[in-house]
Amino acid sequence: MNSEAALPPETRVEFANRPSNRLTSIDVYRGLVMFLMMAEVLAIGRVAQALPESGFWKFLHTQQSHVEWVGCVLHDLIQPSFSFLVGVALPFSLAGRAARGQSFAKMFSHTIWRSFLLIALGIFLRSIGRKQTNFTFEDTLTQIGLGYTFLFLLGLRSVKWQWSALVLILAGYWAAFALYPLPGADFDWAAAGAQPGWQHNLQGFAAHWNKNANAAWAFDRWFLNLFPRERPFLYNGGGYATLSFIPTLGTMILGLIAGGWLKSNLTHREKLVRFCIAGVGGLALGLALHLVGVNPIVKRIWTPSWTLFSGGWCFLFLAGFYALIELKKLHGWFFPLTVIGMNSIAAYCIAHLFDGFIAGALNTNLGPGFFKMFAPYDPFVRGALVLLVLWLMLFWMYRRRVFLKI
């Protein structure tokens, strides 16, 4: 029996040759995003702690850690980039399904199923090692899953509809926070996992977007307690929130628009010009909203200014990879990232499921004294070997044309 045909098309492990019209630049960008996530095993922070006078390791540690609240470093761009690329890929997916004669009903049912699987997979990965299912909806997969059906519907509409939806989403999300009352004198900061004197607290109008004292936090205090939990939900320690899927949808819409440009008959130069204008425009507008005090740039609650600011970076990353790969034809230089990017769901899963097991196996087989030879860089060396094993697993799948699809 054909093993591929025996699997449901919506959830199968795909055995296929690489499509000739596939844009490698998208795979490479996605591969970079997943590599940055997988590279957390390098434990750069531990090396920086062991070498407190090294500015080099301190810089790397900063770029591999999320900012406390306001601002942005490289690590903060992982989730928006992944979300953006979901939007970029959608016009190609819709065109492919339409070319195969799929009806709207079939495409829509597949979209609903995919949304469910993304949410379920995100919850599953966050529940590993817990006594019961951890119903949480702020991680990358669940955020994408919550907005994906809406993205699909917008993908069938004109660009004007897509831009209008983006403006409506960002304005409405901004208004929800702006209209939510600021904490009063009787506000229980401790019960919200926050501190009134926290150095990252914002003042004035911007205080509407403070950690665990905002509209999204209030929603989660109600919504997350509708699910069975080990203990009642009071707050998220990082300030992350379920409702961030709404402006995350805005990020995916920016990707949808970019994907439409990529798929169009525009020349290479015209596409690059649009990407660069959108990128610089997003950076400038997001930063302006932050500086004038209208809306701070906060990734953890995905403020509208963050959607624009991070979206600007996404456009510029896409422009850079498009220029290097599709124009300069430097495909071979980025092959390691291509391997990761073509199997991004598999990369996401194995990084969460196997990195600890692989690290333990290395310790057992190489002996406890092996990594101590590299002190104080031993956490980095161990992590590099784990990262190599993870990549080799993906390379094995790549060589055998095994691509995990949802």
C-alpha cells in the first residue's frame, strides 16, 4: 500500500519532491527563525554569567533573551517572523488548492482543522511534564491557530480589504487597552504578579499597557479559569496574554500582503522596493507611536506599535533574503537554513521534545568530564552538539523528502 495515500491529506507526513516554483528565500527566512529558537540550547547566558567582563558574550546573551517589557532585541523577532511567514505562504497555498479544483467548502474545512491542530499542538507542548493539561493560548502555535481562519478569509479578499482589516484590528485593540481603567488605589499588585514600583512600569497614558494591569490580563483572569487547572489562574509571569492573537493576526496580514506581492507579476526590483518601503514605514510608524506616548512597543502583549515595528523588520528580512537568493542566486550559501525552513513544524516539535533527551545522552556517552574540558564554554559546546544532532535529524528527513505538514 502507498504509505502517503494511507494518511489523511490534512495531517499527513508529506513525501514529496521539492516544488520547482517554491521560493527558497521564504524557506531560508523561516529556517533562520527556527534556528534562532532552536539555538536556545546554546545556553549563552550561562557563558556570559561565567565571563562577566566579556562584552561579546554579554551582547550575545542580550540578543538571545526577551526584553523585560518595552523594546526589542533579535530574540523578540522570532514569533512575529514566524507569524508573518504564515501570511506570506498563504497566497501560494490558496492558489495551489484552487488549481487542484478544491471548492471553498473544502478549503474552509481544512482551514478550521488546521487551526484546531495548531492550537492543540501548542497546548500539548506546553503541557509536557505537567500533572494535567495546561490550557494556555499565548505561545506561537496557539496564537497563529486562533487567528488563522480569519487570515484565510482575508486571503480570499482584495488587498484593500486586507489593509482595512489591519487598520481596524490595530485601532480596535488599541482602544480596548486605552479605555480599560488604570489601577486604582485599592489595586492588589501582588495578586496580579506585578509591582507598583517596577522599573519597567510605564507612566501617564502609556500605563494602560503595563504588565498584568491591562485589558488582556483582565480577560485571561476570566477566560483561562473556564478550563480545568491545577490552581486558579491569577496572572502570567511574563505578562503574556491570550488576546495577543488579535494583533498577531495583524502581523499575519502584513505577511499576507507581502505574499501577494511575491506572487504577483511585479518585477524583482518592484517587489524589493515595496518590501523596503513597507519595512521602513512600519519601523518609523511603530517607533513614532511609541515616542509620542500613544502606544508603547511591547512584544509580550503585542501592542499595535509592536505589530508595526516588528512587521517592519519582517519586511526588511524578507527583502534581504529575496535579494540574496532569488536575485543573486546564492542558494547554496543558505542550505543549512533551507533544511530547517522546509520542515519548520518538525523543527519546532523536536526542539521542544528532544533537546533535553539529546543533552542527557551526550553526557552519558561522552562522560561527565568531557564538557568540563571546555569550561567556561562547556554549556555552549554541549548546546552546539545538541543543535547539530537536531539539524542532522532534519537533514535526514530532508534527504528522504519527509516533511511534516499540518
